[in-house]
Amino acid sequence: MTYVCQSELNTSVDYKQLYEQERNLNAELKEQIILISKENHALRLRDVPMSNYGHEWMVNLQYKVKYLSERVAAFESGEIYVNMKADHKSVREADFREMKKLKEEIATLNAQFITMRENWWQVFNDMQKTHEKELDRKNCAIKILNEKLLETYKQLYAEKDKTRDLKKELYEVKTELEDEKGKNQKLQSQINRDHENSSLPSSANPFRKNKITNNREKSDKVPGAQPGHEWHGRRWYDEPTNEIIIPAPLELLNNPMYELTGNLVRKQRVGLRVEVIVDEFSTPEFRHIITGQIEHADFPENMNDEVTYDGSVKAFAFLLKDYFNVAVDKVADFMFDITGGKLNLSHGLICALSKQFSDKTEDDRNKILANILLALALNVDFTNARVNGKRRSVLVCSDGFNVLYYARMSKGHKGIFGTAIAEYLGTLIHDHDLTFYKYGSFHQECLDHILRYLKDSMENEAHLKWSEQMRELIREIIHWRKHLDPEDTRNPNEIAPEKVAEFEKRYDEILELARLEYEYEPPSDYYKKGFNLYKRMGEYKSNHLLFLYDKRVPHTNSLAERLLRIYRRKERQAMTFRSFEGLEYLCNSMSVIASLREQGKNLYQGVTEIFNRTNPANEKTA
């Protein structure tokens, strides 16, 4: 509500100014009247008859002129001014009465406001005192809580320090634990390494069982030969040494209920007898009468001593010693016993047989070398040897029909120099020996070793899937390759190109899976064989799958390994060689023996024939 005082009312109305405004308005009205009169006069002067609308307009205009004339006259006489002053006075008196009433109301309201303000101040003071008391109480509580919080922070920081120390200790323990786990995994993989998951032979496992378990899956078939299987009995000898007739029993001959069928029931008993054959040669002796020189007829070749053993005796002792790995003492004892004490060979004669055989077979080895150089695929491998306590090496080469053993001072390029591999231009099958990649034209790695390494990865990285999938794929490829038609001369990729392409695609997909698995979980520092195998299979993919493009190339290097196992058995029996020449004689002898065996020839007859050959010029008589 707005209140206006008397002074404001007196100064708000200016009658003189109002009068001047009215006079100005009156002057404007006069001018309008004059204009309207002139228009009316002009209209009257026209002799044009007016329409109803024009007549109405003239009437309305005349009324306006009359009203304005009366109003101008009133202003000029001052009557309106008097009336306006009287009205204004009555209005002012009403305003003063209203203002007085309002002032009384204001005074009443001021008194009420003062009372309310005093009451409010009293309430405010009470509330303030209460609030201050509450603040004091809360400040005390806050102080206590701050002290407790400070103590809690001290305890918290102390616990954080302890936790940090414990975390540090835990990290060190976990790090040590991971290292121990890695070492344990490495040792466990070494302990579990055998012929099934590494390149070790089955005989190298010290904890192997005496009986080799049968790994074939069980079936519902009964043991033994199956229906339709061809019967293979013992071989019947058509020319028996002795024929013994058993007389018919009298109870059957004299019994009228029985009659002869005309058939003879035959059974043979086979025995073995070793007989010493001694051929004694003699000739008359002549003496020159004058000079006293003794002369006689020439004896057959190789008979330089009083007693000479022919090739049959030497072959028997030689094969026992160098092929069946029987000790020299046992060879002499066995031949003494089997001949009833008639044959007593000296140890020196038995030990010299290797050199004799090596000297007599130089031409045979040259022929074997020529055949190997013309072979389409060659299995090669190295193994260690011991000569007089020092490490040496033995290299073997074979095409499946011809075999060559080499005694070498070391492995690597020095060991290959001067062997058939250095001049060979065909395909080499080996066990990922990088030295062999410098020789030959193509290379096929042994997939049997790959399967073993994949199994080792499966056992030591059981959380990874790639090794199991790759192992199944390799086995499937080998199985498919083995069951191709042997009479089909085409290569596998020419027989079924879609199948070979599918194998390669799956091979690449499994390697990609291995890459993702090793990126997600890197290999342990103590076991990286699985990761290294994955990298190797990616880099040497063509060398793992070469046998899919050449039917003449086998998928395995088991031939070379089998041939080297023959030497390893001899080395375990001999323990060590006294000279490098002795190792060379053995390798030369084993080359011819293994070639005879691989070619399916009679081993004893072949060795006997070799020992019966004429002595070379550089051979010493036994």
C-alpha cells in the first residue's frame, strides 16, 4: 500500500498548467470548427443534390460543431474552471480523510510491529543461547572425534605401512613362487621326458617298465587270429636229413576193425648241429742238392699260416662281436662250447676281424656310395660316440637299400665334409639339424619328432589348445598319406589337390591359434619349448609338408634312427673305443652289414663270402 502526504498532493496539481492545456485544446477546437464551417459552406455552394449518407454526415457534423461551440463558450466564460476547482477540492478532502485513517492504521501497525520485534528478539536470544550450548556440545564432540580421527589416521598409516611391507613381501614371495613353479615345470618336463614326447630312445628311460604296454584301443574281437586270416604254420622241410619209420602198433594191425588208409602221418623234429670241418692240405717237399733251397707246390690263397680259419669261422665270430654285440670273451667261449672244444679262437684274432672286413669291403662301400648319390631321398642323422674318453660322432646315410656309416671327429660342417652328404643333390630327411639345410636340394623334417614335441607341449602347457589340434592334424595327414594307392605313381597333391589344400589351410589356422594363445599368455621363462616349436613349425612349414608333394619322400627319419640304434647298442657293450681307427673299422663294417640286411640278402653267407676274398695288398694275415 502507498501513502501520499499533503505536501505531495499540493505540488502534484498545477491548475495554471491545466488551464493552459485547456486553452490550447480550445484553440485547436476553434480551428476545427472554422475548417468544418468552410467545408460546410463549400458544400452548400454546390448545386449537387446530397445522398442519404451525405445528409447524415452533415447532420452529425453540425452536432459536433454545436458541442464544440458550447464547450468553447464555457471555457471562455470560466464556468468549467470553477467546476473543476470545486471537484478538485472535494477530492482533496476525501483524500485527506483517507490519509488520516491510514496514518492511524500505520500507528497501530507500528505498535504491533514493535511488540512483535521485541518478542522475536526474545525468542532469537533464547534460540541463540540454546544454539550456542548445542554448538559447545558439538564442538566438544568434534574435538573428541578429531582426536580419535587423528589417532585413527595414525593407526591407518601404520597399517598402510604394514600392508605395503606385506604386499612387497607377498610380491617377492609370489615372484619366487612363480620362479619355483617354472623350475618345477622345467624339472617335471625333464623327468617326464621319454621316447613318446622327446627324441630320447625308449632304452634311455631309466624308469621304464620291463613290459611295453599295448597302446592300441581295445575292441570286442577275441584275442588271436581273426576269421578269414591266412594260417601260417612252421615251415615244412622237404628234404629231411634222416627218415625214421615208426612201425604200426600190433593191436591195430591185428584188429579186424581197422584197415590201412594208405596215407602216412608225418611229423618232423628239427635240430641244430655245429660241425668243425678241417681241410688238411699236404704236398711233397723238395730240397735243392747244391743250394739246399726248400721248394714245394703252392697252397691255396689266404693259407699263409699253418692253421688258417676260412670265412665261415670268421663270419660267425665277426657277426657275434659286431652285429649281435657279444663281448670278445663270450664269443671265444661260445664258439669253444658249441664246437665241443674243437675251436679255440684267440682274442687278438677276434678283435682283428673288424679291420679285415673293413679292408676287404672298400669296393663294396664305393658301390654303396655311388648308389646313395643317385638316390631320390636320403635319411641322415648324427649321434655321439666316445673314443678313448673323448667325444666323437657317427654319421649315418641311407636310402632304404644302401647304408653308410661315417666315423667323424665332430658334428657340423666339419663332420659332413668328405661324406656322401657333401655331394648329394636330392632330398634329405633329418631331425631339424640346421647343418643339413646347407646340403641337398630339398628337406623333409621327421614328423615323428614333431608329434613327440607336441605331446610334450600338451603335457606342460595343458591350458593351450593349439598343440593338441596340431598333433591330431599331423596324425591325420600321415594316416591319409599312408593309405594312398601304392600303385599310383602320382604325387599326393596330384591325386587329391583339394585335400592337400585343406590340410595346409588347417595347418595355418592352428598356427594362428597358437599365436593368439601365446600373445594372451606369454610362455614361461623356464619352459619355452612349446613356443619355440610353434615358431619352428611356422618358419619350416614347407619342410614339414614336403611329403605331400613328393610320394618318394617319407614323413619320418626313423630309418636313420633305427640304424644309429644299432651303433648305440654296440657302444653300450664296448663302453668306449681305444682309438679312432677302431671306430672307423666298425663304421665301415656296419655299412656293409646294414646294406646286406636292408637288401634282404643272407647276412651270414654274404659276410662269409667277403672273408673268403683274396687279401688286399695292405692286409695283414690273421
